[in-house]
Amino acid sequence: ASAISIAFWNNSPGGTSGTVFSIGNQDMPNRILAHAPWSDNVLYWDYGSTGNGRITTNYASYLNKWTHIVLVNNGTDF
């Protein structure tokens, strides 16, 4: 797999389940998808599968603020 970086601005109140963006096939293992954040206020970044290709971080301190997000995967965890 190739390395990838995606950058965007986000302002979320949190508490909802939704996808900020998705590219390509929604089925694993071939997907690019982000929840920023999910209803648990965790940012989920999937590149490939939800196993080796998922990165997560607590997003609670960024709620209700304009935040510049850059999601990066070096391509080795696809």
C-alpha cells in the first residue's frame, strides 16, 4: 500500500455517529474513511482495515472548535 495524507478543517459538537468522509469501497480491506469524531468522541481514521489500518485518538478537547486535522498513514499497516 502507498502512504497517504488527508487534511481538512472540522468543527464538530460531538455526540453523533457519522462519517466525515469516505473514499472508495466501504468494505474492508479497501477503504479510506474518517469519523471525526464518532458518538464516543473518538476520532477514527481507517486506511484499509479496522485492524491494522485503524488509528484512533480522543477528540473531546477539540469539540466545538475549528480544528485543522491531518490524517497520515505510511502505508505499512494496510
